Amino acid sequence: MSLQGMTFYVSIELILRKKVVFFMSGSRRHTVAVLTACVAFVIFGFSFMFSSIALSITAPMVLLCCRFVAAVVTLSLVVGLNALVGRIRGRAWFSFSLKGKPLGGLILLGLVQPVFYLVFENYSILYTSSAVTGTVLAVVPVICILVDVFVSHESVSKLQVVCAVACVAGVALVETGGESRMSLLGSFCLLMTLVCDVGYYALSRRASQQFSPLEVTYVMFLMGMLVFVPAALIQGRGQMAELFLPALRSGAFWGSVWFLGAVSSVGAYGLLNFANGTLTNSEASLIGNIGTVVSVLAGVLLLHDPFTPVQAAGVVVILVFVTLANLPKKKK
């Protein structure tokens, strides 16, 4: 069980229960949400490296199967320990109850993200180069701005629009020099990844009005486990040993699974689901460009990938415009 993940949920529940004014006041709550989203996307940035390591050992469906089993086991231990504490102390650390709540929207969220999103993302990684994938997915904040304006009727500033477009350029600079490989299947998977990413922000924000971050995260990854475990077993029918044994015998694979399941799935998605309760779709998705910066720097520092001056310029552009887009708004 991830101690960091459990600590996060306990801390959030204490804040909500006591209704601390400092965090719950408008601008300060927004600041906390921005910082929380930043931490989440830093973790997501490292997840690309761990996914690449795991995918070099086994098939995408095996990785997804193991990842979501690890995530649900971690979350179940957190929920179980919380219930035990409630029986012993008479009061649990945090509330967790899905009884009587409308689960339809939450199940749809779980299908969009992580199920459909990760299927399309993993196969787009296989059939399309990372340079193309990263640049196209950087368009998500621009699409989220359109959703905020025309669907959610949220207010979007001109600065946010400029920053979103600038970040697309920044990501393109970061990905400059990478292999530009495209295929029809890869393009389709990439387009669907884009649709699922935008849908996640909209559905998560709506779910945050009725469910706690832990409840949202638990159902999301329970859906992932219910889909990916049978899918991996069906795919491995008749060749279970060839498909699973190389992964099960690999320490690098299990290290990647632990990070992706407990840290990235439980911790990062829990943090992001909390932040989505305050941030607009465009704000949250724009911060997501930090993940690109972290993934590149992780590759440079840990995997010794090359790092050019053009990539450095792209990193600076992303960090500057993400910061500008999330500066505290001046009171009129």
C-alpha cells in the first residue's frame, strides 16, 4: 500500500471535515488545486518512462491488467484500513460510501478514463512516434477551452487562450528531432486518445460535485480491472506462458507496475480528481503540459536521452506559459 496515497486521502478528508477557511476560500482554494494538479502531472510525466520500460518486456494488455490489479488492491487496502480505524476509534479518517449515489456518470467516467484512454494511448505509442503523439495531445487544452466556452459556459480569458496555443508550440519544440512516424491505425488511436482525454476532464469535474476524490478514483480503477484482467486472459489464451512469464520474472516490470498502479494511478489520479473539483477543464488540461516537461527531463536524466537547445527552449516556453495561465487573478 502506498503510504503517500493514504496520507493524501486522510489529509483531504480532514480539510473537508473541518472546513478550514484558509483552503476553502476562493483564491486560496484555487491555488491549492493548481499545486495539487502540478504534483499529479509531475507523477504522470514519469509514468511515460515506466510504461515504455514495461512495454519493452510485455504486451500492452498484460501491463494494463497488472497495473489495475495493483491500483485496486492499493485502494482496497486504504479503504479497508480506514473502515478498521472507524471501528476502533469510532470515527474513520475519511468517508467512503457509494450507497444510494447515482453511479451512471461515474461508470461512464471509468470507461472513458482509464479504459478507453489507456487502450488507445498504448496502441498509439506502438504505432505512432512519441514526437507526433506528444504534439497532438498538447492540443487538449485548446479543445477544453472550446468545451468550457460552448458547453460548460465557463469564462475563459484571452491569456488562457494565448497560453494554450503557446504550449502547443512549446511541446512541438520539445518533440523536435524525434522520429516522425505515422500510420492509419496509429492516427486513429491518437485521435481517440485525444477525445478521451478531453472527455475525462469534463466528466471528472461533474463527478466531483457528487463524489469524493477517493470514490471517483476507486470506481475508475475498478472499471479498469474489470475490463483489462479478462481482456489479458482472453488475449493470452493458448500462450499464457509466452505472454505472462517474461513479465512476471522481470524486476523492472514489477517496479514499473508498482509505480503505475500505486503511485500514478492511485496517487496522481486521486490528486487530479481533487483538483478537478475546483479548476475548469481548460485550467486543469493546460497544467497537464507539465507532464511533457517531466517526461523529457526524466528521459534525459535517468535514461540518458539526448537534449538539444531547441528542446530546452520548448521546456522554457511550456513552463512560462503554464505559470502565466495560472497566476492568481487580480481582484477588481
